Amino acid sequence: MVYYNISWQGSFSYERSIEMGGKRRDSKKRILRNGESQRQDGRYAFKYIDATGKPQFVYSWKLEKTDKTPQGKRDDISLRKKEKLILKDIDDAIVPCGGEMTVLELVRKYLLQKTGVRHNTEANYNFVVNIIKKEDFGKKRIDKVKLSDAKCWLIKLQKDGRGYSTIHSVRGVVRPAFQMAVDDDLISKNPFEFQLATVVVNDSVTREALTRKQERAFLEFLENDKQFCRYYEGIYILFKTGLRISELQIERS
């Protein structure tokens, strides 16, 4: 016989199952496990209780991976594959739904811990945050970000005209932020663990350093020039130590 099980999911919906021999089955007469059900429209649902004690639901048009997605419906992994991933997260004590945190929120949380950084470094962090703010990717929930999503986003940034060095800076912030999420048990894997050069083209121009001969000629010019000789000492130090100009200013002040 066919019966309808009414469950509350924010609004009433009907779930269709077939009872045969005391066991619930789907429309193909396959036995449904605990928490599984089939809705009237044919879609499968799995209900479980998350680590916070709240009921959660996941859906799929396929019960098993060998099932075919109905024509006109979005393809997705099977319900039982989702169940397996959910149960693994529960066993690993992964916080459900990534703590409802977005990519932008995660990056901001990560940067809050970067105290005592230099002014230029802080400016670079703000630059990265402003890029993420403008991207739909920044609004994405962190547990929904897959490896392919991360790669596609960086490719999009390059197609939008962002240079390789800019994308390198963005990834330099986002990757450790996602690693923090892994360490905090918000997600199980870091989607940004890949080599950047395998995804985007390095179109940056290599800067040629001065040769020893050019360096000596430049220093001789400064030393002997009446107007620029006052810069000789500072530039000599920059050449011989590799200090940044900002670092040299601090040393001399």
C-alpha cells in the first residue's frame, strides 16, 4: 500500500513511500534506510540530526550513484553518497554547514589574528578583502567551496583582468584562511591546496637586476654628482643589504 508521511521542513511537504512486508521502499521497490524517504515528486530526502541537535535535510534525485537523473533536473551526487559524507563529518566532529560562515567572513576572521604587521602588509590585506567583497565567491558558504570552485574563481579573476601577482596575493590570504577553517573543524579539506601555476598563467614581467658593472657605474655617478651625492649613502646601503626603503627609513629615524 502507499502512504504519505507528513514532516515539517519549514512548510508542510508530502513524502511518498511504498510499504511492503513492513519495510519502506521507494518507487523502484528498493528498501529505504532509516532517515531516508521519497517525496511525491520522486526526489529522495535524508533527515539527520547534526552536532548541534538540530534536524537537517539533504535531497537528491538519485538514491544510488547508478541511478539516472530525471530529464530536466539538475544532476547531483546520489543521496547515499551524501549520507556517507554527512556521517563522516559527524564522526570527525566537523561543524555542520561550515558554521554558516562565508568566504569573506572567514578571511576577516583570519586577518583579525594577523596583529603587529607592517603598514604595507596591512594595506595588502585590505586590498585582498576589497577584491573578495566585490565577488559572488565571497558570499559563498565555506563548506560549499570545492577544489574546482576555487580554481574556477582564480581563473575568473585573471579573465577579469587581474594580474598574476594580484591573484598570488589573494591566494596567499585565502589559502591559510581555509586551512584555519580545517584546523577549527569547520570543513574537512582545504580547497586551495593546489599549485597556482597549474591554474592561472604567470603573465608577470620578470625584472632584470642591475649587473655589477651597472651598479658600480650608478654608485660612481651618485658619489660624484653635486646634486644627487646626498643620496649616495642611502642607495649604497640599499644595494648592499637588500633592505626595503621603508625599513631603511625606520633605521635612519
